[in-house]
Amino acid sequence: MAIPAMISGVLLIVIGSIGYASQEGKASPTALIPAVFGIILGICGLLALKESLRKHAMHFAAVIALLGMIGGPYPIFKRALKGEPIDPGQPAIISAALTSFILAVFLAMCIRSFSAARRAREAAVKV
């Protein structure tokens, strides 16, 4: 799971960078939030390359993915609650949707990997 964490991290860094660069006028630093999640996932992926840190790094990455997946669509919900029209072409909306999607896929991969590791551990104990 170290490689998927690093790939997800790079994708999120790219999304955050493009979102920040595509803003017209005064650029908001909140556009870099996906990049922050990406940096954290990338670091977790690098740490997971070391066998002794793998379990803790990947569980921390899963928690970060869960938090980002929950908070990712905030710009969409904020506009909807204010009654503003939601333009799917806006960079903030695209960034929020892509961030949530990438983190949801990564979290699903983590859960699947954790379940497989648990099953393998239980099967080894039975033998």
C-alpha cells in the first residue's frame, strides 16, 4: 500500500497546485488543501516502505484519507447551503470532487488491504 499512498499523494499535490494556479485574481491558500493531504499521504507512503513502520504509517494514511474524504466536498456543500448555484466548471468544485474521489478510492484500497492482512494473520495462527 506504500505505492498507492505515494501515487495518491502526487495526484493530490497536482490537484492542489493546479487549483491554486488556476484562480483568477487573488489566489486563496485554501486551494492548496488537497496538496497538504497529498504531502501527508506521500510521507506515509515513504514511511511504509520500511517494514517496521508500515502498519502505523498506513493506518495514519487511512485516517488522513477519511478526514479528507469527509471534508473534501465542503466547498460544494457550502455553496449549496448558501443557495448559490453550483457550477461544475469552477476550479474549487472540480478540485473538491477530485480530492474526495481520490481519497475515497485510496481509503477503500486501505480497508481491503487491512482486511486481507488480518485474514492472512488469522490463517497463519490456525496452521
